Amino acid sequence: VYIPLPTSQHVEWAAKAIEAGKHVLVEKPLALDAKDILPLIKLRDAKKVLVCEAFMVIYHPQWIKVRDLIASGAIGRLRHVQGAFSYYNVDPNNMRNQLDLGGGALPDIGVYPTVSTRFSTGKEPLRVQATIERDKKFGTDIYSSIRADFGDFELSFYLSTQMAARQVMVFHGEKGFIEVFSPFNAGLYDHHRVELHNQNHTEAQVFRFPGTQQYRLEVETIARVAQGGKERVFTLEESVLNQKVIDAIFRAGGTDGWETV
Amino acid sequence: VYIPLPTSQHVEWAAKAIEAGKHVLVEKPLALDAKDILPLIKLRDAKKVLVCEAFMVIYHPQWIKVRDLIASGAIGRLRHVQGAFSYYNVDPNNMRNQLDLGGGALPDIGVYPTVSTRFSTGKEPLRVQATIERDKKFGTDIYSSIRADFGDFELSFYLSTQMAARQVMVFHGEKGFIEVFSPFNAGLYDHHRVELHNQNHTEAQVFRFPGTQQYRLEVETIARVAQGGKERVFTLEESVLNQKVIDAIFRAGGTDGWETV
Amino acid sequence: VYIPLPTSQHVEWAAKAIEAGKHVLVEKPLALDAKDILPLIKLRDAKKVLVCEAFMVIYHPQWIKVRDLIASGAIGRLRHVQGAFSYYNVDPNNMRNQLDLGGGALPDIGVYPTVSTRFSTGKEPLRVQATIERDKKFGTDIYSSIRADFGDFELSFYLSTQMAARQVMVFHGEKGFIEVFSPFNAGLYDHHRVELHNQNHTEAQVFRFPGTQQYRLEVETIARVAQGGKERVFTLEESVLNQKVIDAIFRAGGTDGWETV
Amino acid sequence: VYIPLPTSQHVEWAAKAIEAGKHVLVEKPLALDAKDILPLIKLRDAKKVLVCEAFMVIYHPQWIKVRDLIASGAIGRLRHVQGAFSYYNVDPNNMRNQLDLGGGALPDIGVYPTVSTRFSTGKEPLRVQATIERDKKFGTDIYSSIRADFGDFELSFYLSTQMAARQVMVFHGEKGFIEVFSPFNAGLYDHHRVELHNQNHTEAQVFRFPGTQQYRLEVETIARVAQGGKERVFTLEESVLNQKVIDAIFRAGGTDGWETV
């Protein structure tokens, strides 16, 4: 079962589907608070089904390439991850601009920079700091600027639903940096393209992934795993970790200081 | 007179040159504390000479293009400026790695993102927040991650003298964003190239400035102004404003919170 | 009806489908000799159906943009069109490497540079000159280098089925030039991207067409026209003009001189 | 001695300088006919001096990289070299538009695609084919489209002094292709940048040569060789080979067929 309902109804309908013994793929964000996911984990274990939040990006080979490049030492010690994700949409009828349906920039796109950083590095953020602005009419969050401390390195990024479209992720180490040109809507924002630059910026390697359909790869992978395959999927446990970051960002937006994840 | 001495001797020798009635171009950073610049201003006014800190970037036509594009409304309301500036140098004999000569990332390159943002927008930062790391052996600051609140918009950037070379500045508004591909060492890091992207990322305008020699333009402009010409130069008053930002960043690095500029 | 059979059977099955009163979309190349298309035109007119060779490229908005830019005078007087189209395939089981199935580089990809030039300029080639190489084992043509004289301007391009993949088309005039980055397999070879450069190469405009599916646009357009819509499709008359160019290229490859189209 | 006079006076003044026992660097084109260079070779040998035509491009590390990549097999068997070189200049006072001073596109820029191909591959063209157009007022050649048969591979390119600025050279083999982005006015037309693409266009390597000053490298190399150094320079014997190509192109432009070099 695939659940693409408004965000505010995800947990409820996911639970119903699990109880019916179905494997479930829930559109992200699965929940609006990490603790809402915990009952689903219990239910999942009881019913022995597969339940996944729909993070298509981790099935795209460009992200597997980024993870492998970092692991191979291609950029040396990672020190900073810099990202951005924005689009412009002020349509009051759009779910993303409706607070009671779970709208807002952080629920909609805020998890992508964190998910892709967690996936690429295998590390978890320890604490976060954030500035958050809300739309006066919609009440939803429309702009955030965030720093996340991963211990070994830092992630900084900003988000907006009221800025020109931009998406980029850069993983920057001592020996090189990796730039992902179309990190989230691969092939739509720009070409599926990853570049690895050397230490003094005189050489680069370019990797292209033409024709990749990340949503199809996601569904196919989940189908194989549901039938017993051993492949990496995005588990509910990871959803909890992700949602904890978003929860901490919302808290940090209120206190103007660092908040532990 | 052009003063390219180690940073720690800039103020002293600039003062001597002014007293001798010379026009002075001092290599940046002029000082290591904003208050050290004030006596130079008095001296300059007394001697009626021209004294400028060597910020070559503001003489490069690519920055004049950025300023004009923003002023023309090409990107709509500006909300975020994102930047990076880094290179890798661990040579202990290099002045940049010697604390007593005024070394460190912030004195060497920390001012560029701020200067170019101030120049392009005409706005001043109100407060800053920073994380700063120092080299255990050199004692100099080698990595900073900074957020600066300009009231209307935010600037976020990171610096390092121990990361692979990267330099970029992005001015991101509601209707578009501007990317400067080789913002500081134009033509050396990459081509002199500015791109303006539209709101949904389907169109872009590219501006190239081949063969521009920003150091030559700087010297020629200053020479004309010294002889009575009316053109924009980087005044000591601006040096004070800049240095106040750096001073506040150093304070913020100690307190882990916001510091007023 | 869509006919994707081996090339050598296209005309026969297209005729059968037309006789059955069906609208027909035939995979290109429709024929291996221009005169084989003439009976299909008669049949089409008798049966009052729509018959089109599958040139998906002319339905892609990037080519409509190129045509409009040229027509608007954006590059001034057009003087040269330069192109390339190649891939590497030496699989003896592939239809493209089987002479009796209508294989070869010219039948497979040779028409694209000409079709896109004819579409973009509205002009027809007057004469052509060509060097053609054949595979010793397959007997098929595997490499051609071609110049086509359009009177006002010239088209030069080369093709190969045994060279690394490359595809590009450049329309070069007195005031600027247009480069199409992924002219034929848009979105697969590279991003859907067209650039217009100014006379001294200091400025450029970039046009992107993310997510365009040219095959879908083709089928949808043809479906609308089959139902009475008034839109441009690729007619059999155009197929004849195209095939005449290919026929002339084959002749020119034999004589090592110019051949009238 | 460096001789930057109008083309028509190069041979005469080069001869005078050699007779005076000077090492000579002559601006290209050295001559307007290959046989005019032969007396200079005799004179050079008699006076035991160094005489070079100023082909700065072969001293640029980007061309050494191209040559090494081809030699290393990076693109497999080379089959086609495609190039273009143009700018727009209709100033009647410019030497390039004055027939009696040796003006014209072929003398001015026609040798670059051939020189760089000869340098990168170590091969000589066997025969050429060309279309040449002349300006009605100036009488000089302003547009040429040329194919040169190198036996193993082909070079096709066009030139113009009355088209928008463009310069590119692509070396295309079975396993990959190399693109030189700013082949002749490196750093001015665009960045010093060479790209190597793999067989199916999914990966590329980028090589940048920031800050290279090819004229300085040329002069320094020649100075070292004049003082006994053993390095590659562009000899008068190579000037003869080059000029023979230009001479053959002019002949081919008249006969509309192939001309042996």
C-alpha cells in the first residue's frame, strides 16, 4: 500500500494498513513528531510487515556514489556539508501552505539535506541551531537557516518555500569536495550529475546518471525487500532519527540557541 | 606607497607613510582590531592623503554586475547569501600560519564574503554567530562557520585554510539567484563568470569578464582618485566597518551565541 | 498503429496498416530509398489517414526554441551549422549492425542533424559531399563525414556507430551562436539545455526544459492531429525530403564529390 | 628579436634580423607561401641562430595534456577532430581586413586548428578540401569550411572573421572524446579547461590550467632553447609544413575538390 495523503493523516492510515497486514510505503514526512512513529514500529514488528517512509533519494545511484566516494577517502577528512533547497509557491490551496494539513517548509523539504547527509556519511547530528520564519497568513514555516553539528563535521543549509528554486549539496573535506547538482529532484532541477574536485581545484571528475528514475528504483527495491530481499531500505528507525532532527530544529527556532537532537 | 608587509606591521607602517604625506595602499587586513584603524583616519584627514585597504574585488566588473542586478530587482527580495572560501596550506613558514605575524583564516580571507556582500547590497550586518577552530600547533584560526544577520537577509558562509580550495558566493532572492563562480581570485579559481537564474530554474543569464585584472583595476582606480578623480574606492571608514565584523566573529566564536556588530 | 519493426520491413507494414484504415506512426527510418515512400503518400491520401515517421525531436520544446531564436534574428545571419552524433555498438546481434535488416549509421542516426537543421531553419539542402566508411564484417556504414550546402549556410557533421557517444548541434551566425547540448536523446545524453551566446562570447542565455518527454509529446501531438487538430507533425512529404538527403549522401560517399539532393 | 609587423613584411625583416645574427621570434603567419620560408631556413643554418614562428598554443600545458591523453590511449583510436575558430571584425582599418598587408581569416587564424591537431597527434594531413568565401569589399577571405584527411583520421573545421566569436577543438575516438574549451585564446575566450569524456558519456575528467600565460611560456621556452636548452619549440621546418596546408586549402578553395598537401 502506498499512502500519499496529506501529512497530518499519514500516521493514522499507516497504522490501519499495517493492522490489515499490508506492507506500507508512506509519503514523507511520515509524522510531525518523532514520538508518533514509535507506535508504528511496535505495530510493524507485531504484524511482521515492511513499513517505509518514501525517501526516494537514497535509492538514486548518485547518492550511492557520494557515499562511496566519501568512504573511499576521496575528499579526505570531511569538515563541512553545505546545502540549499527551495522553491516558490504561494498558492493558498496547496497542501504545503496549509498548517492544519501538516504544511510548511521543514515538514516538506527540511529532511532532505539531513537525510542525504546521514546517508552519505553514516553519522548522526548531535545538536542543531536554527532561525525560522513563518508566513503571516498561512502560519506555516516558509524559511529556515540551519546549522547541525555532527561532531566530526558541520552541516549548514537553508530552506524556503518562498524563494527561487535552488537545490545543491556540497560535501567538503581536506582533500577535495563533492558537489551534487540536482540532489533531490534529480533530472528535474538539473541533470543527474555529481562532481568531485581535487584539493587545488585544478582537476575534477564528473559522474552522470542519465535516465535514472529514483521513484521507480525506490518502489522496486522495497518490493524486493518485502519479498525477502536483503537490500538497504529507509526503516522506521531511521524515520525516528530524522524526525528528531526536525523536532530539534523547531525547538531551536524558538530558543535562538543550540538544541540537542 | 603600497604596503605588503606581514599583517601585524600594517598599521605602524601605514602611519609612517601617511605622516610622510604619501597616498597609501595597504594590503589587507589593514588591522587586527577595528579600533587600531581610527588613528589612521585622523592622520589621513590631517595629511589630506588617500589611504585604502587593498580590497581588489570591489573593482572587478563582475561585482559591479552583481550589485546592479540586485539593485535592478532581478532576484526580487534578497533573503539569503551563501558563501564559502577555503584553501589548503599547512606550511609552518607561511605567514598565514604564524599567529604573531597576524596569521589565521579570518584575518586572511574572512573579510571577503562580508565585503562582497556589503558591496553588493549596500547593507551592514547587525549581529553574527560563529564557530571557530584553531590549529593545535599554529594557534591560528583555521576553520570558521559563520551566520551574519543583515536584518533583511542572512549571510552564511564558512572559511578554512585547511580544506580543499573552494570559493563561491550565491545571492538568493524570491525571484531568482545569482551565483558568482570565482568571486575572490577571479580567473584563477575558475573563469570570471556570474550566472543569474530565474525563479523556476528554467532559464539563466551568463556574464563573463574575460581577461579582467582586478589588481590592475584597483591600482588604476586609486591612482585616479589620488589625483582628484571621483570614483568609488574602499575607504578607511569601510575598513572599520569590516574589521568590526571580524572582531564580532571572534567574540561570537568564544561565546557560541550571537554577538552584536 | 505504431510500427517499430526492423527498418527493412517499415514500408511493407506501414502500407498494410494504411490499407486497413489506421493512422500510422512508423519508427524511423521509414524507408531506405526516397522513392519507396511515394506509394505510401498515395495510399495515405486515398485512405485519408495520418501517417508519420517518428521524428520525436521536432516535438521537443528545445527545438521550437532554437527555431524561434533563429527566426527572431538572435544570431543574425546564419552561416554554419556544426553537428555530431555517435555511439559505440559492435554487437553483431544488434539490428543496427545487420545490413539486411536496414542497419547502418546513416539510416539509424544520419537523418537527425539534417532533420533538426531543416526544422530550425526552414531551408533545404541543395547538395552534399560525404566520406563513408563501412565495417568490414558487418558491411554496414559505420562512419560518415558530411557537408551539406543549404545555399545561405552550410551544415557539417559526422556520424558513427563505432565512436564514443557524443551529440551536439551548433547554429552559428554573425551575431551569436546557439548550442544544443543534448539534441537528439534529450535528457539522456545530457540535460535538456540550449545556450545562446552573444557576438563576443561575454554573455549567454541558458534555456532548460526539465522533465520533457519528447516521445510522449510526439504521440500526443499526433493523436490530436489524427482527431482533426491543427498542429505541425512530420509529414510523409518531409520524409521524402529527408530520405533524398540520405540517398544523396550515399551517392556522394561513392563519388567523393558533391551530389545534388 | 620579436617581429610583430604586418604579415606581408615578416619574411623580409626576419631575414634581416637573422643576418644580423639575432635569435628571432616572428609573429604568425610567418609567410604567405610555404616556399618563402625555405630561404630563412638556409639563412638560419648559416647563422646558427634560433628562428621561431610565434605559435604560443603549443607551449600551453593544456595542449601538452591533450597530446599525452591521446598518446596514452585515453580515447582509443582517434577518428575525427572537429574544430571552429571565429571572431567578428569588419573594421576596414584592421590589418586582418587588408589584403595587401597579408590579411584574411586563413593567414590569421587558419593555422591554429591544424597546428594544434598536428601537435596533439604527431600526424600530418595528406590532402584537404575547402570552401572559401571572400569579402566583396576587402577582398580578403572571411569564411572557410575545411576537411583535412590525416589518413588515420579526419579534421573538419570552419573559420571566420565575420561570425560571432567561437573556438573549440574536439578530439574524438572510439573510447572517448576530448574537448578543449578555450583552445587558442586560453583564458580569454573561456577558462583554460580540457575535458575527457568516456565512451558512453557517463563520466568525465576535467583539467584546468588557471593563470597560465601562454605567451610568457613561449618566450621563456624560446629563451632557454636559444641558450642551449633542449626543449620543444616550433621550428621553421614545422612552419613550412603548416604553410603547405594553408597553401593547399587556398588551392582547394579554387577547385572545389581535394588537394594534396
